[in-house]
Amino acid sequence: MNTENKTLFTIIIFSENMVGLLNQITIIFTRRQLNIETLFVSPSTIAGVHKFTITTFADEATIEKLVKQLDKRVDILKAYYNTDEELAEQEMNNILLTIKPKSNGND
Amino acid sequence: MDKITGSEALLRTLIAEGVECVFGYPGGQAIPIYDILYDYKDKLRHVLVRHEQGATHAAQGYARVSGKVGVALVTSGPGATNTITGIADAMLDSTPMVVVTGQVPSPLLGTDAFQEVDVMGITLPITKWAYQVRHAGDVAWAVSRAFYIASTGRPGPVVIDVAKDAQLELVDYSYEPVNFIRSYQPWPDLNHERIEEAAELINNAERPFALVGQGVTLSGAEEELKCFLDRADVPAASTMLGLSAMPSDYRLNKGMLGMHGNIGPNRKTNECDVLIAVGMRFDDRVTGNLNTYAKQAKIIHLDIDNSEFDKNVKVDVKVLGDAKASLREITKLLKPATHKEWIASFTPDEEEEYEKVIKKELCPGDAVLRMGEVVRKVSEATGNKAVLVTDVGQNQMMGVRYFKYSQTRSVITSGGLGTMGFGLPASIGAKIGAPGRTVCLFVGDGGLQMTLQELGTIMQEKLDIKIILLNNNYLGMVRQWQELFFHKRYSCTNMENPDFIPIAKAFRIGAREIWKREELEHAIKEMLDYEGTFLLVAHVEENGKVYPMVPAGGSITEMLY
């Protein structure tokens, strides 16, 4: 796939744990001719809720529409997307958050 | 508690969900359900169609005319695959429908068993929800959930695939209606900021114009729409599926949008300053070339489906919510206005269309019958009160253009998918869903022969449907494109047709055929007075064309006529 002028987006999906959900998700990519670069599925921290992490190259307008289509599916609780830069920042914030209380407590 | 089978649980749940009529066709993996149906036939009407595609279209016709969920019941394998066209049609046209398919016993799933097909895999892309039931204990929950999903929010088709062992397994039956799903919000909360922004734009508009889609009908917002339009004095036009949400003679109703819509609404879309789209999805048949579509206007979009915003047309104000609630709230904030001059500016376009298109169709100079005049005469003979059902093609465009509507839910036609063969089975569902209304089906010689076998269903159910076959011995719409855009190379569109009169007679249906204008009025009277289904074959102009026409991909202001 030609990935020129395209950004790598990370799509996060939280869903019910139902048979066929992965299928429901991938057909939405297929219909728009989007290749999935990476896919990671696992139970989330909430019991019964599964988390999908999917990366794909696309432009933002396409991703916006794609995520709305994902979010629309009945058994999907929430779908959203980020760019890599945004995610890096988010991860930094997470680290800061986890460190802060500890140092506060020890002071 | 007595244990019952999964099949009985299915039928009890259907009844509990308010189902009165099921369109279906039995087969190997649905026999247990049909066996129980034998005991329930006084509580649940079963209409035996002649092909499973017909079951889905009949269920669609029933749903569209009544607002209730249409139900189809079929067997596995070919029974299920035959429903695909109807399911896809219902998905694109937001029609509430539940399709129950039989499935091979669960131990055989995935073994290429006799009449096994991956129903879930096939139907997931074209359903709002699909679920496979492998235990009788899941039947009541799954079926109730299916009805909740199919009928709420933006409606759509749901498939429930029931394995044969689940049909036979015994279960303690208990029914609890599903009315909440945590991952699904059918009626989003209104955002009052958006409502205020919309109202402000409309209040300051000089040339506001409203586009009315099927969302108005689906939400039962006909009255709210009228209050809204009246208060701000906004002219409106509808999409094909939105027709009949406003009566044809309503002063602010300016007709139909799109490829074969009226000249005024198409031109005015590109002249208005505020465009208000209500429950419509900017389909390419409505917008034409997006690069030239309503560029001058501020666009307000009211829709219940968040994924419709900015999908085709970038809009300025997105009002997410049910049309009924959104319209009501916006109307509260509207200042009474009049747009006399703007509304009067539609008149020259209307006159031009009458002179150049409508007159030729309704009062042609020569003797050959036109499709439009047949449609208009039938509509008038019913006092413009009938339900219009159409097939797809020229018959459809002529049907929706020249029929008149006086009450809501009066247009049953295949919009998004454009399914030829839809008409005849859909008319069966329409008649059963609205037994007190006259149902008129306009169909072409091509489409009628795609689902002709449903005449058998009509015969068995002793229905009363008025079928008008607009026969030009051509696949007319394709022929029209070939004439206009493919150098008159009429490739594979000429049809050698059977004599339809003996066919009708064979199904014990009244029939008559006409060639001349003088015969028309009398034939229509004979058809409407006839007790039972009647086939009126009107031999119409061979090279008739539907005008105006926006060529595919063209700007909506550049219409051929």
C-alpha cells in the first residue's frame, strides 16, 4: 500500500465480548480499502469489556468517518483515534501521573 | 414451570413483541419452528411467499406502511442467502425488519453440512445487528434484543440465526423485553447549543430551504415538521423516501429533490442561504456533483445517526437527535417570519417544468400512452389517498413524480439499493400492513418478471392489490441511459415479453390491457371497482424518458429536459 501523505493512526475500540465482533470491525476497514497494520485484542480492565488497538495508514477525514462507523455498531461501547504523537504525549502524562503521588507521599 | 422448545420460545417471543404477521418459507432447518407454528396459527399469521427474497420485501412493505417491525422466517443455506437482497435493501433504507433464519445443528457448524452457510459472516456488513442462537435459553433474549435494535434509533434489519438444536432444546421460558443496551444509545440527548445555533441561522436567513428525508416519517415528526416550516415560512422539498411526509398540496411543499426531482428544488438548493436537512443523508442521487452542491449556503443537518454528519457534505451545524424532538426544540426558538418573495421565486421554475416536461407527459399531442399520465390518472381515481408501491426504474421515477400524496407512509419504494423485483412482494406487505387502504403498484415489464412468482402468494392470501404494469418492452431506465449517454447502442435492453393477461388469469387475478388514451379512464375504473387483485397492463411509449434528469456526477442545476 502506498503510505505517502498518510499518517499512522491508532484506533482504540472498547466493545462487548460477542462472537463476530472482530469480523464486524474488520469489514468496516475492508469496505474502505484500509489495511490494518497492527491489531491487538485483549480483555480490558472492566470485566466483560474487550479492547481493540488497531493501527492503520490513512488521512484524517477517512479515519473520522471510519471511527464513526465503528462507534455506530451496537455492541461497540466506544471507538476513538489518535496519531502517534498524541499517544506519545499521553503515555508521558500517564508516567508523570503515576510517579507524582508516590513522591508526594514520601516527602 | 413447563419446559418448552426453543421453537416455541421463538414464537412466544414474537407474539410478545407484538408481531401479528410473519412472511416466510419453510425448509429443512426451520421445520421445528414451522411445526410449532401449526399450533399458533390463530395467534400468528403466516404468509407463505414463493421465494425468500419475496419474504424480505414483503416484510419491508409491511414495515414501511405500518411503522411496525416486519418479520421474515426462512430456513438455512439457500433460504438465508435468498434474503440477502432484502436485508441489504432494508439496511440502506433504514427499514425495521427482523429476519429469522434456521441454521444447521450447532455440532455441525463449520463442517460444510447440508444447507449450511455462514449467515453471520454474510449478513454482518448489511445488518444493524446479527446474532447466532445456539441454546434455547438465548432465544427470548436474542429475539427481544433484535426487535429493540431493529425498531429504535435509526431503524434497520437484524438477523437471528437459530441453530436447529436450539430450536429443539427444552427451556424454562421467561420473557423480559429488552429496552436497554449499555453500548447502544438509540435516542441521543439533544445538545441545546446546537439547537440554538440552528435557530439563529434560520431566524437570520433570507432564503431558507428545507430538505425532508425519511427520518421525518420514521420519527413520526410530520406534525412537528409542518409547525417548523409554517413558523419560519420555509419552503421544502423531499427526497424520494421522504415523499408523503408532507401532503402534495401543502403550500410549502415544492416537490422532490435529486436526479429526477423537480427543477425548482434542485436549482434553489444552490440559491438558498440556509439549507436545513432533516433526516436525510445527502445521497449522491440527491446531491449530484458534491463540488458544486450548495456551496453558497450555511447547512444545518438534523439526524439521529452521528455517522451521517460530514459523510458526504460538510455541514455547519450538526443537530444530533430524533427529528421529532429536534424540530420541536428548534421551532420554539424561531421567530415568525415570511419569505414571500423567496417562495414566489419557485414559481417560474415550476412553470418551466410544467411547460417543458409535465405537459408533454400528461397531455401529449399524439396517441401513444405516456407513463406519467397513467400514474396521474390512477392517483386521481383514488382521490390521491392510495399507497404507492413501485418497482425500480422508469416506473419508479414516473410513479413518485406523478402520484399525489395526502397522508404519510404512502410511498413504498426501494431507494438506496434500487432493487428491481422489489415492487410486487413489497405490495403484498403493504396491503397486509394497511388493509384498509388502496395499494397501487407501478411496475415495469423487467421488474415484474424478477419476482413474478409472488402472484401465487397474492392468490393464496386473496389480497386486493392494484397492479399497473407500465409495459414498454424495454428495460426502460437503462435504455434511457443508452440513448442519452451511450450513442443509442441498445445493448441487451429489449425484452420479448410473454402475454401477461393469461399469466394473471392463471393466478386467478383480474386483468386487462390497454393501448389507447380513450381506454385509460375506463380501465382504471374497472381495476379499482374489481374485488381482488387486478393487473392493468398499459402499453406505453417505447422510448419514453424520465425528465428532468441530472446526469450522474453532474451538478444538480444542470438538468436535462
